[in-house]
Amino acid sequence: MFSWGRSGQKEYWIWIGVIVLAMAVITIVLPNDSGLSRIFGIAWIIAWIRRLHDVGKSGWVVLGPMALQFALVLVPIFALGGNFARALTGDEAALSDEATPNALYAALVIGTVLLIQIGFSVWLGIKPGDSGPNKYGPSPIPQPAGQADAFD
């Protein structure tokens, strides 16, 4: 059963692995199906939130990297106009010789967005969780027999 509680490092890495594998398979089998990609994107955010809860932080912290990613995509679209937007989507007309700077900039933006995603995911995966219970629930790691859990 799903809960917004805590997710230990092992559970987190398993879920991230499953999500990445599923997204890779979907990209190969159904390359134009963005609906399933969105579902797995939401699953990734949920994994982030549960892991943030384990390290004692609010799930709202995910808004930081997400806002940065959206800003990296939206600001150039408004600043550079339609050619940049077409370059982001891989439109052939935008990839012509006169649009090459926009295509290169789009590749740089996509790479930076991926680095933010990967960096935040790795940071969450290697940061140790709170030992014992915190305000988001009991520790996902079993406690030694002598320690009582505050939520028991």
C-alpha cells in the first residue's frame, strides 16, 4: 500500500532503477507516448518526496530543482522565440543551418536539465536518512531490539 512516509536508500535506488528501466523500454517500444513518460515522471517525484521525508525534509523541497528545470526551459523559449522551442522538440526546420545556434543551445539546456535531475537524485540516494523516527514516520530501517520506536 502507498504512503507518503519514508523511503530508505535501498528502496529509493530500487524504485529509481525500475523507473529508469521502464522509461527506457517505453522510449524504445513507444517513442511518441508522452503520457506514460509523464506517469513515470510523477513516480520519480514521489520517490524524491519519500526520500526527502527520510532525511527529515519536507516534500516541498522538490519544487527547487523542478522550478530550476522549468526555468531553464521556459526562459529561453520566451527570450529566443519559436526557433528555440522547435529545436527543443527536434523539429527539422529548426535544425537547419541558420537555426544551429538555437539547436546547440537547446542541447545545452536539455543536458543541464538532465544534470539537475541526476544530481538531485544521486544526492538523495547517498544522503543518510534520519536514524529513528522523525515527523514523517518511523525509520524504514529496522531498529535494534533494544530501541523503542516513538510511533509504536
